[in-house]
Amino acid sequence: MTKTSTLIAVLTLGAAGAAFAQGNPPTTAPANPATGAGQQSPAGGAMGTTGTTPQNNSATTGTSSSGSSQSSGSMSSGTGTSTGAGTGTGSDTNTMASSSQPTRAARADRN
Amino acid sequence: MNARVSSCGVLLALLLAPLPGSAAPGDAQRLARAAVAAGDNKGGSFAVVDKQLARVFVFKADGTLLASSPVLLGLARGDASVPGIGERKMSEIRPEERTTPAGRFTSEPGRNLSGEDIVWVDYDAAVSMHRVRPNVKAERRLERLATPTAADNRITYGCINVPVAFYDTYVEPALGHRQGVVYVLPEMPGGGKTLGLPAE
């Protein structure tokens, strides 16, 4: 092995070591959950976070109170046409469990 | 997702008891007002499906009617689903089993096996509200929606078919992003029990 090749080998090893040393070490308490590592078996202790957000399926329980009955027969029907009024539901105050992602596995419907 | 008798089932029973099995135009509005008054809609948008009128009414959280539209419903008359029907292939469902169940359902957005975004009404029974799919020409689904009568709107296997534009404009914004409530009014005498109503 010549001096040149020895020098190249040393430089290569040094560069690789420096690059390795700059990587993020595993941690079970990452500042950013999405970069968590060090997951363990659930039976063996705490798992590092995987970056997934837990689904919140707990709907708030509404309080039932007696309401008043009011009858209205003013709705149109039987015309075969769609009727619409309003500007959407953007202003709704929705206290149902909110989830932008489907929580159920995809399956065939009854069409 | 099973039909859940709400805590205000008694209230709904009182309101609908004189009209079980019937579908006067005011039924949906009346139910909507009762639901909001009792907080049964949990402060969210909701829909009422009147099977006798073959029509869906979409309401804002405060009970204001957003819009209504004709819908297609299950071929068979009836307010219950055959147990286990959600696990069966379409080809294994007999005509008399093609019902749209009545009751109060906690709806939720989801997808079918084709990846289409839909609103599950009764997940276990595989009943959803979705855009009409005119895949089988002989079924004439679009034509059925277009006619002014409700009698020919019975063609599905149980799902609630909605015109595409109506779904995109009203159903998807109201029920396609979060859990909601869908009330399906019964059409059979005694079917009101699915809404917590006493049998006639």
C-alpha cells in the first residue's frame, strides 16, 4: 500500500466517522415526536413515539334536556329536485369528535 | 356502528308517537327541532332521511335546514337490517333483504373498497350515504332520482344514494369530516321502535 492510498483510506474513514457522529442518537424522549426512536415492546416498557397522532374517538356527551315540540310543515317535498339554502356549515360549532381521517377500515358498502 | 337509542329517545317518542309509520312533510323538520332542543345532535350538523318521501334533509347544527334532495333507498320495505348482512356479498343478498334500516345512527366519514369517500350510516350493516353510482344501466338510478315520485326510488341494497352535486355541496361538508348524526325515519308500522318509539 502506497502512502497515497493509505492517506485516502484514512481520510475516508475520518469523513465517515464525522458524518456518523453528526446523526441524531436514539432517544426515547425526543423533542419532536415524529423523530422518536428506541421503541420497545409494549410489554417491555415505554415505546418511543412513532409520530402518529392518536385518534380521538371520544365524542362529548351531550346533555339531554327537555325540549319543546314545534310542528312545521313548511318543507317542500316530492318535487324530485334538490333544494338548498345556506352557505355551508363553516360556522357550525361542532362538539362531536372531530377527525379529518376515516377511523374505520375501508369496506364494501351496500351500494 | 349500531343504531343507538339516544338519551332523548323518550322525547323523540313523544314527538313522533302520533306519526309512526307516516311521513308527513313536517316529520323531518319536527324531528330536527326536537333533536336540537334536546342536544341529541351533539351540537353538530345532521341529516334526516324520510324513507316514505325518499328524501334527505341536511340540517345545520342549530336545526336550520340547509337543503334537501331526493335519494335512492333500499329496494325492500322495512326498517331493520338482516343480522350479518354487512358481511355478505351483494350477490348473496336477497331482494327482500335489501332494506335501509331506520333509526338514529352516529355517522362517520369513511371509504369503501373502491377508495371512494362516503359517509357511514351503519358501518356494521355496511349502509352508507354516498354519491349515486349509475354503474348498472338497467337499474336506471339517475332516472329514478329525476322523477318526481318516490315510489321508484327503491333500488339500492340498503345504501342511501344522493345526487353527486348534492353530496359534494351539502353532505360532504356537513358529515364528511367528522362524526355526525343521521336519523332515518321508519316507514313500517311499529318501526318507530328503532328511534326509541313505542310499537303501535
